[in-house]
Amino acid sequence: MTRAKPTNVRDWVDGAVAAIEADQHRSADTHLWKLDVPALSGIDLYLKDESTHPTGSLKHRLARSLFLYALCNGHIREGTAVVEASSGSTAVSEAYFARMIGVPFYAVMPRSTSPEKIAAIEHYGGRCHFIDDGRRIYSESAELAARLSGHFMDQFTHAERATDWRGNNNIAESIFQQMSEERHPVPAWVVMSAGTGGTTATIGRYIRYKRHDSRLCVADVERSAFFDGFATRNAACLCQEPSRIEGIGRPRVEPSFVPGVIDHMLRVPDAVSLAAMRVLSRRLGRRVGGSTGTNFAAMCFHAARMAAAGEAGSLVTLICDSGERYADTYYSDDWLEANGLDPAPFEPKIEAFLLGGGKLEMDFEESLG
């Protein structure tokens, strides 16, 4: 029996998938840094550096998975316009992959989006579609995709299903492989903030699938619905104010947020996130972004609890992106003043904990799974 040859459509899709897979094979895995904190005897802190991806952030992994998911499900074909609701790192990464396979890309964003973000998206050939009412970002994205006969990528719905959480080089598998030769190879805690919820879903599912004795802490920010949705078990929770920590926190509990895989949630004040960002930047000798500060603050919270209980073990979190993207925001005193944020009182408290290993003098809202 003679097998039918793939159609021209399949030929193009095969080529697009091959191009994305080849790009992944050209990339080495991101580095896992061990932070030197002598005061925390028996407790080791690790940071997986996602800022070294070609597009500079953790969202590079998500964009790759979303494109492969859409291609293999028949949503993107030759010439299909791809639309995304994003003004940040996801849009930059998706523009990169759209250019790679030769399809047009549109990022739907508020008109107030900074020129730096617009330039980063346009650098990879993306087009920016501006709206005046940020609450319409989802509906306008879907409508634009329909007008273009294109595909709305919809990261906030598809992030948790686009990644193979059982393995296949996902971020969770990478973390546990890189930890395998360490003093405490199975982390006591993996700490991660939520943007779409896709990364936390992948990590939480992988921990359960592999039966690791690790717990997942998800750190949320002030202006976000995730913490309240988790604490009240109400997926309809809303937040009326936009997040000030780029890339994380959402006005609604997104479809990709999977509360059942989370062991513990913290709500980290924005000023504390930025204080932790600055402390960590000084220790690394280079700038990290605000979402990394949120991660690091939550990691310090759990390290302090472990130290107080006399426990030994390891904790892992992520460097989500570089702080160089935020020179005019988080690292600008004028921006901090305009947004009513003062990280200065919290920096010495975090430094004192890292230097002395004692109590972390801060209170966070928390909720158990």
C-alpha cells in the first residue's frame, strides 16, 4: 500500500516546526546559579537564569510552546496572522518566532505602552495594535484575529496546556536535572510567581508526576486576582487595578492558572518585590527585573521559616528577565515616586536576613493549598 504524501500545507507546517525545533537545539540550557549565603547553614538557594534566552526572558519558553501547539493543532498555516494580547515579554518572544517561520504578528496593547516595549516588539517584525480601554484587550485580540482570518494565540488560556508537563525539556525537568548533583538534589521548595499561570502549572504537575518531595509556592503581587482566587477558591475573583510588576499579576484568574497543583501562596507587597530585586541585583553584580524580586522575596520567606525550624534543604526560583529593561521604571527614583512605591525601608531587612540568617522582619499574606 502506497502512503499518501503530505499536502503542501503539511509541508509548510513541517518546515515551521523543524525551524522552531532547530532553534531550540541551538540553544544551551539556561544556567542554574547557586547564591552564596553563608549565614544560611544547611540551606542552599538557587536561581535559574531565564534572562539568557534569545529574547531575554522566561516567556521565550512559553512562546515556543504556544507556536508548536498552534502549528500542530492546525491553527497556524502559511501566511496566518498571529495575534496576542500582550505588551510585554510574551509579545517580544512571539514576534521572534513569528518572524522565524514567516508569518505576520500583531500585539494588542494599551496605547500607554512604553516606547521601549514597542521598539522591542517591532525589532522582531511585530506590529503593535493599540487600544484605549485595557479591559478590552482579550475581546479586541479575538476580533482582530477574526478580521485578519488569523489566529488569536491567547496565552492566558493556552499556556498551561501548550507545554508537555511530563517532561520533554520543560523548565521543571530542567530544574530537577540540574539539581541532581547538588547537596540537596530535591528542592524543599520551588518558588515561582504567576503571569499566565502556565509555568506554575507545569512545575506543580511535574512534581506530582515524578513524586518528588518538593512543594510549590506561588508568589503573587498586590494588584492581582490570583491570590484572592486561590485563598477563596473563587475563580471569578477580579482586581480593578493593573499590576505594577510587569509580567506577573492579572486582573482576573486566568484559565491557565491551576490552583490544585499549588501548596502555598504568598502575596508580596510591590515595594518588597522591588527591594528584593535591588538586593539580589547587588549580590549578582547585575540587574534583574521586578518579577524576579517577587520570586526572591518569597524564596527568602521560606528560607527564613526553614532556618527557624532547624531544617536543611534547597530552594529554587527563577530569574525571569534582565533588569536592563527597567532602567526607566523600577530603577528610576522618579518612577517610584510617581507610583507611590518606596523599597528603601525593606532593603536593609532583607540584607540583614541574608547576612545573619535570622528572622525575616516582614509580614506577607499567605494561603495554604
